[in-house]
Amino acid sequence: MPPRRQVRATPAGQSLLAHVKQVRMMQADLPGGLQGTSTPSGARKAPSAQRLTEAVKTAARLHLRQVQGA
């Protein structure tokens, strides 16, 4: 297997990563906010949050492949 080359995110990719981070923090805080007691970001993930995370990871991988021209 050839060595992996280092890649950098495009400005659009960086923006996407920042957005994903914000969405994850909001999603982690939402259940507690609805109940009146906020839970810290990064708390135990609900199954729907795990599905969202996987979808975002898949989208990011596809974006990188397109950028790399693979």
C-alpha cells in the first residue's frame, strides 16, 4: 500500500467541518434545554446523533475524494 499523502481541507471543507462541530454541540445540548436542565456538549450521544455523525463523516469522505480527483 503506498504511503498516504497529506491533504488539506479546502475553504468549503473547513466551513463544513466548523458547521458540523456547531451542529453536534447544539444537538448534544438540545435534550437538556427542552427539559429545562442543560447537559454539557459531548454528553452521551443518542442513536440519532450517531446516525448524523456517520452521515457527516461519509459526506466529508466523499467531498475529499472529489477534491482529490479520485
